[in-house]
Amino acid sequence: MSQTNYSRQHGFTLLEVLVAIAVFAMLSLSAYQVMNNVMRSDAQSQDHNQRLKDIQRATIMMDNDFRQIVARKSRLDGDSPSNKLLQATEYLLDSSSEGIMFIRNGWQNPESMFPRGDVTRVGYRIVDDNLERVWFRYPDTVVADKPLVKVLLKGVTKLTFEFYYDKKWHDKWDRSNAVPEGIKVIMTLKDLGDIERIYIVPSSALPKESEQEQ
């Protein structure tokens, strides 16, 4: 066998080389698409998990506040004590949706380390599609006493409340010298829709007989 015949039998034609290149290119493209989909799914999963963590942190903060509601009169801007122990109306606290404000107890302040007491005024509102917590260092405020504001959760478009008393749920709360037996908080999120939380107001927060007689 001559050297020329040997080369012809063991070499590759141009067409075979082009076909091999095309096959490898298709395999590389397929591998890239698979890898890209995996990375995209992983990023979406991380974003989803982070979103759930943000929601969990916000609800924990709300749980701590709503479960510590107390029936206590308070002064706002130095006025006389108000008999509205809990306020919840549309646009309250400059909210773009409904807002709520009440007095809570049990705010830990070991050995009075911080410049505040263990009872405070707390509110919730929606501003620029953000759920914000509004609070004062003390339940009785003076004129020009500005609250502290913290964004708890982004992407919240609506905030509404329902109140349980007289053995049924009501859309509004306008009673004086009293707090409801239960509160339902409904948050509307852009990506997840409605989220509901129901809080049973502790018995210690119910009005006393002396307050009812006033």
C-alpha cells in the first residue's frame, strides 16, 4: 500500500470536519442553554426565599405588636387623654391605604438602658407600596414629637383591617374606651396577593368597668 492510499483512508474530508464542528456547536449551545436555565432557576429560587424571609420578619414584628395591645388612654400632641384606645381608618398616619394605631405593652427595656419606656404607641401604614411601622418612644406625645419610621416590607399595595366583636367580624372600628376581641390584618402584595393574619387581643387589653362607665 502506497503512502498516498494510506492518507486517503485515514484522513478527514472538509465536509466531515464541517459536520463535526456543527455537531459540537449544537452540543455546546444545548449545554449553555441547560446551564443558563439552571442558573436562572437558582436565582429565582434565591429571590423567592429572600422574599419569604422578608415577609416572615415583617409578620414577626407585627405579631409582637398586635399581641401586646393594651387598653390604655393616651395623649396625642399634648391634648387631653383620648378615649380612642385603637384607631383604624383610611389614610391614617398619611397612609395611602388604611392605617392603624394603638398602644402596646411589653416592650423590653432591661434596666432602662434605652431612652424609652416599656409602653409605646405603634402604628402601621402603606407609603409608596411599602409597609411601614411607625412608633413613638412614649405613648403620650407632645406637639412636634415626630415618630420613628421603619420600612418592614416592600411591594405591599394595600392594607386593610377587620375587627371581631359582638360575635362577628366588622370592617370598621369606632368604639370608645374599648379594644376589639380580635383583629384581622390583610396585606395585599404585588407578587403573592393577599396575606392574612388574625390576632386575638389578650384579655388584659379589654376595657375595665371603670372605663366603660366614663
